[in-house]
Amino acid sequence: MAQSRSLLDDRLLLKTLDPDGMADLLRNFPQQAEEAIRIGEAFRIPSPLPGEINKIVFIGMGGSAIGGDIIRSLLSADSSIPIWVSRHYQLPLFVDAKTLCIFSSYSGNTEETLSAFRGGAKKKLKNVIITSGGELGRLSEKHSVPWIKIPSGLPPRLALGYSVFPLLKLLAGLRIWKWDAKAISETLSLLRALGGERYAPEVPLSTNPAKRLAGDLWGHFVVIYAGTELLDSAALRFRNQIEENAKAMASHHLLPEMNHNEILGWQFPKEVLPKCACIFLNDTEDHPRIRLRVKITKDLIAKRKVSIREIQSQGKSRLARLFSVISMGDWVSFYLALLYGIDPTPVVVIESLKRELAKVPS
């Protein structure tokens, strides 16, 4: 294990296994967010859209849907309007004229999202599209649906800034969320420090928390837990990044719900449990009873000889704290890919699946 960890300080290994420059994209996320904010500022809400909005539905898949989850988590303490993230071929039945439907597909060609959009095209809905182009962009022009156009050329999971910050600007313009310039500034400053001074490849293993955690997770099935207040979307993002970047199995669950079911699963198979690693995501906003449950749950799982780690959110604002954990998860998944000896960027199996689906017209 120690030998494997030391490989993370090998610059040649980084150059060899990361030819597409994921490390640079992770480091430059604050610049992406700044550009995304400018895109949001330039977008003009068309006159037919304003009116009563009593619920919001984000429609998307994978890296295009996680932005909706993050916004849902962020707004959970600031907005009384329910927010739903739909990952399906059809719109939820409760969607009506008072629903803001945000169709998010980075490529513009996501099969499920296109199906949902076409299914609701004949209804009088408040629709907004966010995409780099593709078929969804064409449909935006055909149906005169407002289109937030974002840059193309990135893996969707690495375009997170583009799928979050323009929509925050939109929701602020609709007075669903109050734009918090101070929180934005804090978040970007914190992410610059994390990506440049703490998690970056040139920061050695001895002082790099992301490298060290990746080393602890190497060779283990990773289970991620968080409370429901803020970090639920960060737990999902962390799991997805391990799966897409490191091509490794992972799972996540939330407290207190997992105390009513999954906690019992930490018994069998006994030969598998020592090969599991458990990560708890903690935030200052966690309910006091959640903190107590985390403490008790850690003690119970530790008895099964399971490796346990914790990540504490950083920053003052909800936005900064949420993205601090997301940043850590992104970097850990990147280094975990290097330890497994693979390029983190390609998603060969997903592309293969899409080709097979394309053989059968929808």
C-alpha cells in the first residue's frame, strides 16, 4: 500500500495516465465557475417565463443532473419551493403550468432528457434548456424555448460549474433564490486554495489530504455517508466520481435513514467487510441528533474491522461548505484512478452502452 501511495508523487505517471488533463480541469474549476456566472448574467429571462412558480423540476442524467441535486441541497434552507430532480424518460405527473422545468444535457443528446422534453413539448410549461448544443439545442430553437448555451468539449462531469452557476443566476433573477455575492466570492477563493495549495499534484503525499485519502481507499469498496441537510448531493457526487473516474464500485446512503436499514448490512459477508472503506461527510449544519447518530454508527461499523474516514466541510457559507466537500471528492477520485493505473477521463463502457441503445430506435 505504501508503495502504491508513493506513485501519486510521480509526475511522469500523472503525465502518462492523464493525457486529457483532468488535473488541470479540476484545478481550473474556479475559472470555469467565473465564466459560468458571466453566462448566467448574460442570459435574459424571456417575458413569457415569469409568473407564478410553485415548484422546480430539473431533468437530466449523470453529470448533467448532479447540478440540479447541488442546487436542491443548497436551496433547501433558503426556499420554500419544492425542487425535484427527474432522471427518467418522462416528466413527473405533477408537472403543470406553475412548474419551472429545467432540461439539462451537457451534450444536448442525452436520450432520456430528449424523451422527457418531447413528451412535454405540447404542454404549456415554463421550460428552460441548458446545454452546449446537440439535439436539445435544436429543439430549443424549434420550440422557442429559452436556451442557456454553455461551452462544449468537456466530459459532462467536469462541466459542473456550467451546470450550476448559470442556473443560480436564473433562479436569482426569478427571485426564487437571493444571489449571495459574498458566498460566491468565498467559495471561489476557497476552491482556488484547495485546488492549488492542498490537493494539486505538485503537493506531496505527506501534506496532500486528497492523495492520502485515495491511498486509504485503494483496493476497497467505498461507502459514503452524509446527513440530509446539505451534503446529500456531495455524497452522490463523490460516489459518481469514484465510479466514473476510478472505474471502481462505490455506494452512498444518508443518515438518519441508513440507521433504519443499511446499518444491519454491516455483518455479512464477513470476508468482504475488511475490504470496505467507509467515509462520513460532516457539516456544521448537521442536526445534533445526526451528529450523535454518526458517532454511534462509526463505533458500530468499526467493530467489523472496517476502515473509517471523515471529511469535514470547510468555509462559512452553505455554498462554500458544499463545494469544499465536492472538491475533495473530485480530487480523491482522480488520484484513486491513478492508483488503479487507469486514465480517469474516458468512459468506454458508457459509450459502448450508448452505441447498443442506438441500434434500437426510441
